[in-house]
Amino acid sequence: MQNRLFQNTLNQLKKDIDRIIGVIDDNGTIIACSDESRIGSENENLLSLFESGSDIKIINSCSYKRVETYNKSEYIVFCEGDDEMAKGYCAFLGTHFLTIKQYYDEKYDRNSFVKNVIVDNILPGDVLYRSRELHLNVDASRVVFLVRTQKNSETSIVEILLSLFPDKAHDFVVQIDNRDVAVIKEMKEDVPTEEIMKLAQNMLDAVMTEAMVKVSIGISTVVPTIQELAAAYRESRIALEVGKVFDTEKNIISYENLGIGRLIYQLPTTLCELFLNEVFKKESINVLDSETIYTIQKFFENNLNVSETSRKLFVHRNTLVYRLDKIKKLTGLDLREFDDAIIFKVAMMVNKYLISHPTRL
């Protein structure tokens, strides 16, 4: 179909260009030509002449120009003649066919289509039609894994992930930008959460071992149709963003397990500030030093158990009680009381969110 598109374009151009023009693929074969009798002819080793660049080359009174597309496939356009007019036609053909190739890939390449779906770059009404045109299963259950590297790597993360998910008919690995890669995995219905987490762990281990970079993975919920992939992608992004604020020690964060962090993340910062001002009427939460904050965290981790917390902190029980009394005096909240402990826990999360997030009205 792509070659036919090239040929149709040349048939239209030859009305205005009174010379033989054509396109040669990366095997050196003419795949489209204004003189159709030349289609299928081979020009071996032609690409090797362009190793030093993509400038126009003159060979046997014919002008050639290499066209390298964004996915690294290569073509050569040619025009009969070695004069400036032929060179101009070659430059024009190179730009023209690059545009055609990119349009073709956007329209007919599955990976490009899926990327447009997840980033919400396609009209909802076109998703169903295009899915069927590309023979994609519309009603398959899918989950989105968003793999984010902390820094750029010389090793291709995409290639590593493609080796884990080679089934291109059902699974897709999509480069979002220089740090994010989305993996869209087709799943069976009612897939256990443990299986999804195991897949994420395999990805994490493979990337960190082969590329030697730290990564985080956000996991969406399982969606039942291809139309819902954009929402799933947003969930995976939210999982990473919320995890960056509230679960800094985790490398794999599932949208389903964000808890109250998801709610806080969606609140405007002005509302969060009002909440903190209401909770801490005596003093700001920022008056608590790092040792006190660490004590509070351990107290929560041990389910408000004074004896167990003092044992884990290697301090006397009375020392811990003194610290809790100090917190009550500063904030007005007694962390030994369940209701006060809940309020303080939420307040700590809200404060952490405000510190790490820009103002959102």
C-alpha cells in the first residue's frame, strides 16, 4: 500500500516534471517510478554512497538524494539529469516523500496509532474505526505500565522492553519522550493483581540490570476496551506522580493502591493550605524537627503502640511518652488518640504534597 501511495504521487508529479523521477528502497530496489517499466530494477550498493551524509549525489547523469525517516528507514529519491534543475527536483522530492512516509506511518502503523490513543491525540469517534482498520481487538482487556527513568541512558529502554514483550500483535511498547516509555499489555479477563505486579517487577529488573539506570513504574487499572486506554495512561502517570510524593521508597506504584494519596493529589493547594491552618492552630507543622517527625513515622508504623515503638527506636518508654506530650503541646493533637492520629497522618501527607508540588488553584 505504501509503494502504491508513492507511485500515485509520482504519476501526478510527472505531469509537471518532464523527467524520469522515482523512489528506491533500502535494498536498492526501485519501488516507484514515473517510468513504470523501471519498477523492480536494482541499484546495489547505492546507499553506501551516502554514508557521509544525505547531500545530492550525481551518478551516471542522474541525481540522487537520501531520505531518512524518523523511524530510521531509508529511501533514495532520484531525478534524471545532473543539472541544477534535477538537483532542485531531488530536494523537492526528498521533502515531499518524507512527509508522505510520516503520514503513512501515522495512519497505518499500529504503534503510532496506539501512542495517539493513549496521549489523547485522536478523536474519540475515530478510535473504533481506526482500530478495526488496523485489525486491533477493540474489546480486549489491557493495562498500561509507564516506565520512567531517573536519567537518560545510553542503552535503549525500548529495546529491552520489546525483548520482554515480543508479541507485536497484542502488546505495544511506545516511546513517549526521553524518559518515559509506555507498555500496553493485553491481559486475560480477571487477571490477578499479583500477575500484573510480577510483570512490572520483571520489567524493573530487566531495565535496571541491562541499562543500569534507576526506574519507576506506574501501573493503571485494567481497562476492558481500547477506547479507555487514554484514561489508563493517565492513571499510570498519576500513580508515578503520587508515588513520587508519598511513596518515595517504592519503585512500582499501582493506581489501585494509592489510597488517600490519590485524593490529596487531586486537591487544589489553596484548599490544602486551609486544612493545615485549621489543624495546626497553635504552631505550624514545620516547627517539628526531623527527629520528632521520625518518631511520629515509627509510631504510625507500629499502630500507635507505645511499647513497640520505643523498642524499635531503642529508647525508654518514658522518653517516647515525653516526645508525644511535646507534640501534643505544640500542635494540640494527641497521637495516642485514634482520631487525632488520623488527622495528623493526613496533615503530614498534605504538607508533603505542598512541599513537592507547585501551586494548583
